[in-house]
Amino acid sequence: MARTDTTTLADEYAALTEQCGIVDRSERGKLALTGSGAVEFLNGQITNELVGLSPGEGCYAAFLTHKGKMLGDLRILAVAGMEQAQPAADGTLSAAGVTLSEKPATEPAELLLDTERGALQALFDMIRRFKVGYDVELHKRTLESSLLSLIGPDAEATAAKAFSLEEAQLPASEHSHLLARLGQTSSVRLTRTDLGFDLLFEAGALETVRGTLQAAGAVSVSEAAAEIVRVEHGRPRYGIDLDESTIPQEAGLNQRAVSFTKGCYVGQETVARLYYKGKPNRHLRGLRLSEPTEPGAPLALGERSVGSLGSSVISPRLGPIGLALVRREAEPGATVSVGAQGAEAVVVELPFR
């Protein structure tokens, strides 16, 4: 939302950290894969394990070059066939999704893919190029779908109220999801995140869904406020903190995004060799900045260049902070120079405390 004269970034930050905020992320890239070969195909292209993923589950992963460098990251949601949202008893708001079959579906009929807009073309090109020979259909969903994020300690209570659910009915683990209904026509996919929930739905229902969340107590906030919370939690963003030079382990993504027990995938040799036999030259670190500094500023430890500043925000709680991939000699506790104007930063472990 655009801030008004009476709404400050500090107000929005308070909503995200003390209550529940709504962030419009509809511009993110969104695709879908269908067909009997979708899981097998995508599993050979990404770093995490998809085989055995049941409808209602999901995961986070990266897709790489053959040399193990990141082309982007994405979330994958496994969706059942013939899925339909079940209305609540009053016929207005929703309850949990069901599958229209006598037996529960064990294999996903569709994979929903959510990625940074800047990585969308690379993901699209990768799928188009390598799906030859597989029973896979690729569907564009970016313009057809909207995405709202609920963030904050009250996100669970807000989601339960908005969709007439008990909190115990909400998706329990990160990337798990269900289909909920809003009114008689709008279906919303509700996905658990590390900071709350993401809501995915048809683009035409944006204002209806937003209004329902606001009526349940959520406050619309700007992406700038959400970026502060992201940086505080130490979550890197592709295109800002990560790029095509990044290996997942450097960014601290192994635990979240990489399986070391699955079969082969593109870039696996480099990722596995670094994990088992090597040490990354760089690590994702937090920076406590002496003053606000623009992203891209060079970082130096003494006379040696150790990286460049990625995300840079001013936290109402912590002051100027940032994220950066820095060389391993710039250990937590070290002070590095930032840019050419005399600014400094203390290197810290993530997340920020």
C-alpha cells in the first residue's frame, strides 16, 4: 500500500512484528506443471526432493547451472486432482479443502511454482528446454493469479478468522497448504510460510480477499516494510542478495533447499562436492551498518575486497542493517569498510538479534 501522511514505515513495521500485516506480492512469477511426468521431470532439475511429495505438501528449492550456480529459487506446491474448496456451514467463508474421490490422492496432479519475477524467465526457459520427452504441460499463471502474504504474530489468528477455521485446521508445517473458499466463487490457496501465510488466488478476487483479511484485523503494509522483516530474519532474496554466481551453500540454503539423498539433478556434482569435501569461500552474513548505505556498495576488510552489500534497510529496532555474501575471512565480529564514504559495518551471524 502507498503510505499516507498518517502512516509511517514504523507503523507498518509495528503491524508486521506486533500484529498482522498484508503484503501484496502479486508481481511474483507463477507457473504450473501438469502431466504424469511433471514430478519426475522437475525433480531432475531442482535441488530438493519432490518424489514422495503428497498433495497438500510443498518445498523450497533452487535451480542451477551445470556448474552448480543459482539461476533462481522457487517454492513448489503439490496439488491434488479434482480439488475443491468446501464451504463452511453458513455458506460464506471456508473450511479445509477436499479431494473429490473415494480415496485420498497420493500423487499430485499439478505442481504450482512460485519464484522471484526476475528469475521467472530463466525458470520458464529451463522448463521449455528440458521437458522434451516427458509428459509435462507448462502453464503461465503470473498475470492470472494474485498473491498476498500475511506476516506477523497474529497471522494464524487472522487467517483462522478470515476463513472460519479453527487454528488447528490451518496448514501446520512450512509449505503445507489447503484450498479455502471465500463466498460462493473465490477459492484461495493458503500456504504456511516461515513468517505467516501466503494466499494464492485468481487475480480478479484481489480486493475481495484483501477486504476480508482487513475485516479480520490485518493491516495493509508496503513491500518496503516487509523487506525490513525479511532482512532481520536473514532470508536472502534472489536478484538482490543472490545471483548467478551463488552456490546454495554460500547462501546458507543447504538445510532449506537441498537434498543430499535424492537422485541426480542439474548442478548436483558441484553442490555435493562442496558439501562433503570443501569449504565455501563466501558466507551469507548480516551487517550492522554505521549509516544507511545503498545496495551494491563494496565491502573491504583492510585492503582486501570481501564482497558487496546486498539488501540494505533501516530497521526501527536495529537501525541500518544489511545482508551480504562476504568472503570467509570476514568472520562474525569483524569490522569492514563499506563504500568510499567512510562507512563501516560489523559482520554478524544471522538472523539478527
